[in-house]
Amino acid sequence: MMAANANIAEFYQLMGEYQTALPYALKAKEISNKVGLREIEILLSLVTIYAELKDFQKADPLLHRAQEIVDKSDSQYLQGSLMVAKATTEFKRLNFAIAENLFKKAIALVKKLQIMELEMTASVLLAELLLSKQIIDPSDKNEKEAFSLLQKMQNIASDRGLNRFNAEMTIIQGLLKASNYNFRESKTFLSEAITLAKDYRLQSLLEKAKKELERVILLEESAADLDQKEININYLQEASSYLKRTLRFSSMMGFSKEQQPHSLLILSENGLLLHSHYFNDSLEFDDLIASGFISAISAFGEKLFKVKSSDESEFGQDSKLRSITHGKFTIMLESSSKYIFALIVESENPKTRKQLRQFTQQTKDLTIDPNSSTFEKDTLPEIKKRIKRCFI
């Protein structure tokens, strides 16, 4: 059971799902305390998880305990592992200089000992640190140093068949390219990482690469939206540049707080409310009145902005009203031939628009009839499943 929990924790760590990994690592530690095995390994795993979650109050005591164990041992492997854990903790504290020094010391030590896996692990983390520096303060020096390290270690990984590290480094190369707006090359690297992960059945890295590719695509769309604006005033140009850097930093570092939609309304093409779903209880309103308002304003917008275009498509017609803003809320709209879908959010962003379009695409052919005898049993569970798949 201890090994199983530790392995599951490691799997979720590789996927970057540290909150999910935590209970498994804690369970492994609980069992380890009882049987007296693998204590240092599980301690260092927990240190990494807590550091990634920015919970340094819990990471630091575990790191101290790990230090006590290593001090009583003459194992240089444990010394290297501890150094990597310390470096990771400082990295997540954003103490880049200290972390970089520790990573380089750890790499030198384990390279001397010929512990290839630990050398690769430390190298990947160092590359991620250099990526973070590049995101915060773009420079040719940071990018060149990161690429030089990655290419050197990637050659070793390829020669020795270390496919997981090869895929990880390819992901970082993709993100490095994205940090300088080289989105095409970024997507090429990330697509290559997806292929590697598929070929070698690296499920956790496959999910990670897909997630990063999705982020880069969204980032590309956000940057394109900014670039399309004609800005003639210097301070607005500087503000645009700053905003772009903030976008890419928050996206890649995972610091952005994604706001959950408030509610989703599904209306018939005639404006009849068919179903309403609440993601939380922070917004109270009469959904029947809301549906009537949405139906009326959609019809009004369609008549007001009626345009014939050869480029019209089901989800991008020029005549369709895309959103309505009222106070601090925005009602995002998508439609199919049978339904109108309204998502109520605090602010629209490319991700929520993509989610709503995906839900529209997946639900457009579903027969939604609340008066049907099979609605509660069959249709409603299917709607909820698709909502969960697209939005949660």
C-alpha cells in the first residue's frame, strides 16, 4: 500500500496536479512511519508537493527532518536528492539565484557519481527555472542558456533511451519559444512532446503537453487580440507590452486565478428556458426572467446587426450577438440551429469562450425537452456530464 500511494502521488506530481498528489503522499508517509521504510524518499516527495503548492510552513519542517536523516548518512545520493529538494523549494519561493546555485551544485555532484536519473531531474528543474527567468525578464542570455542546457541533456536522454526526460525537455523548449512569442515553433515543440508521450505511453506527460499546448494557443489568441489594436501613443504601447508579459507570466507560471462561471442557461431557438445550471450560489436571479431578456436581446441584436457574409458559420455568424455586459457580469452567447447557450461570467476571456463553444458543439444535436418522460433519467445526466467535461 505504501508503494502504491507513493507511485500514485508521483504520477500526479508529473502531471502538475499537486493538490491531488498530496493525500496519496501523506498516506504513504503515514504507512512509512509505521513500517520504517522509504522515509527520506517520501519526505522529499512531500517537500516538493508543498513547495509547488506554496505551503512553505509545511515544506520547511519536512526539509529540516530530511536534513537530519541525510546528516546521519554518508550517502551522496541522498545528499544530491536533498539538494534538489532544497533548490526546488527556493525556486518556488522565487529565490532564483539561490535555487540556481543549488541546482548546479546538485547536478555537479550527481554527475560525478554518475546518477543519471537524478542529474536529469535536476537539469529539467534548472531548465524550468531558466524558463521562469526568461518569462519574467526576457533576454537572449536566459534563452540561450536554457536551450544550451536542454539540448545537451536531451542528446544524452535520447542516446540512453530516457524517453520521459526527453519529452519533458521538449515541453520546456516549447514554452521557451512561447515566452518570446514564437508561437509557431512553440506549438511544434509541444506537438513533438505529445507524439513522444504517446509513442512511449507516458500518460502524465501526455496530459501535461496537451495542457501546455492549449495554454499556448490561448496565449497566442490573447496576444493576437492585443496586436490587432492600433496603438499610436507611446504609453499605451508600453502598457500593451506589459499586459502581454503579464499574460504569459500568469499563464505559464500557473499564478492566474481562473474564475468559475456563475451559471449556464440553455434556451430553445424561440427563447424558452430548457435548463439552467449553477456553478456556485454566489449569484441569485430569476432564470426565467433572465432567459426572456436574453431571448429578446438576442433577437433584437440579430435584426439590428443583420449582415450577409460568405464567411458565416454556425458559431461565428456576423449577425449573432456574442455577449451582453450588465454591471459586473457578462452574458456570453453561442447558438446552434436549435438552441441558445448563455454563460454568465464576471469577465469574458478566451478560455471561457472556447469552453462555451465546445459545449455548444457537443450539445447542439442533443434533444432537450424538459417535458419528456426521459428527461430526468436520460437527458439531464447527459447535460451534466457535458457541462462537467467542458467547464469543470
